[in-house]
Amino acid sequence: MNSEFTIAVHSLVYLAYLPERMAPSEVIAENVSTNPARVRKVMSHLRKGGYVDTREGAGGGYRLTLDPAVVSLADIYRLMAQGSVIPSWCSGDPDSDCVVGSNMRSVMNGIFCTAEKQLESYFGGITVADVLGRIKVCK
Amino acid sequence: MNSEFTIAVHSLVYLAYLPERMAPSEVIAENVSTNPARVRKVMSHLRKGGYVDTREGAGGGYRLTLDPAVVSLADIYRLMAQGSVIPSWCSGDPDSDCVVGSNMRSVMNGIFCTAEKQLESYFGGITVADVLGRIKVCK
DNA sequence: TCAACTGTAACTGATATTATTACAGTATAA
DNA sequence: TTATACTGTAATAATATCAGTTACAGTTGA
């Protein structure tokens, strides 16, 4: 799994946790345990996806725009890490003379695509608010 | 996803396809489209797992020992690629003062572990024989 | 005893990942 | 209007992971 997905979820949950629902990249980065540039890159995607607002300049930062209860991890997964289940390396060769060698690639691809859809469906059942809820229970 | 998982599945399906259910690493490697050393490494794991027999020496190679209809992709996944869903990088810091920063790691870990189990369960429903069946339909 | 295998490790090159640094652009506030 | 505090983005470097290659000792069958 892509770690940008983790950073995106963490950032959104953190913003949802703050009363003002707003923070600059440096503050988010410290909470996430990474550097501000990386957070800004992730937040840039989230902004394009409409999940956060950006305010440049002094006193600026990122602000959550949507209700945490309606944003699911599937939304974020699709934005940040789609295709994580499918391996980058494929076996076989479509031009092989052997039925197995020539068709394995597409068959495995079908299997992985279904797995990917199942993962998305699982993430679809968990919202940012749910994650924050689980965290609060940890106290 | 780990590509050794793909190689393992491909190799087992290929062996199941052969009438004698046996082949040396070089032949398997050609069908898989990789090099023999890599195949041998994967097959070594499968042998330890009891899925194939090894015969060293001239005329040797790997032989399928189990019925392809009882070996599921979940068995192979557990052997070759367990934990693929969990990201290597974790956000947050257990020693953080913030509830979010300190607990995010374990909460996300729980989410990923459940996702992993779901993936295993999906793979559990597909056997080596099923994969071979799908390939034959491609003809 | 030769030839054909496996088992395993070392090494290389390619690719991916994370951190770091830098700087132009933008908004706020004094 | 000027200093300050931000974002956006790219370049670079450090590190880790991945796939291919080579090598060779050990094993077995002919």
C-alpha cells in the first residue's frame, strides 16, 4: 500500500479533530511524522479532489471543506493509491505458444482487479469520522 | 502485490497443466518469462510449503504433489506475500502528545489488517484448478 | 564419470520511496 | 509597502526494494 494514502487519511482525520479544522503543512507534518513538503504534495491532491481548501500567505494553511462523515477511505484511496493491489510485474507473454504462458497475464489481471474492487468496497464502509472515532476510543 | 506470488501461482498452474505435472526451472522460467534462478527461489518456498516435490540431478525438476483443486491462492499468498496490504511506512508517533498523532498508527494498522484478511478470504475462494480453468476458456 | 538438474548467495542495474533543500508566488498584517 | 508566513512545485540526494545475472557447490540419473 502506498504511504501517501496513509498521509492523506491521517491529515484529514487530524484536520477533522481540530476545532477550527485548519492547519498549515508544518503542523500537519509534525503530527504525521514527516516533512512539510511531502504533506503539501499530498494536500495538493486533496485540494484538487475538493476535500480541502487552501489558503496561501500568512495565517494560511489547509482547511477541511467536507463533512468527515461523508468522506470515505475509498474516496481517498481512489485519489491517492488506486491500483495498489495490482503488481507492477506481470508473468507470461501474450505471444507465447503455450496457452498458459499466453493467457496467464490477463487471467491474473482479472483476479487482481476484482481484489482491488473488494478493497475499495471495504474502504467505502469507513469514513474519516469513523477513523477519528476509533482514535478517540483509544484514549 | 509481491510478484513472487504471481510467479508461484503461474508455476503451479503451469505444472497442473502439464500431463506429467513436472518441469525443470528453465522450462518454467521460460513460460513465466523470467530467469531460472528466480523460479528456483520461489519453488524452494513452495517445496517447504509442501506444494511441490523436488528432484535434483539429471531428468529432475519440480513436480506438483497436491491436487490443484485443493490448493487455493490464499495458501500461496500466505506463503509468499503475506502482509502486502500493510504499508511499510507508518504515520504518527506513539509518543506524541496529541491523541491523533499517538494513536493513528494502531488504528490504521487495524484497518489494514482487516483489509488483509478480506483479501486472503477472496483468494481462498480461488484454486489453482480454477485459474487453469479460466485460462482454458481463453482459447 | 559425465551431464543435467537444484539450492543458494553474491553482485549489478533499474526503479521506487522518502527526506531535504530551494525558491517563486501569494496573502496577511503592521 | 514591506516584512512575514504560508503554498506549490521541482530538483536533488539518500536509501530501499526489485529483477536479472552469474557462479558454483551439491545431487542424481544414465
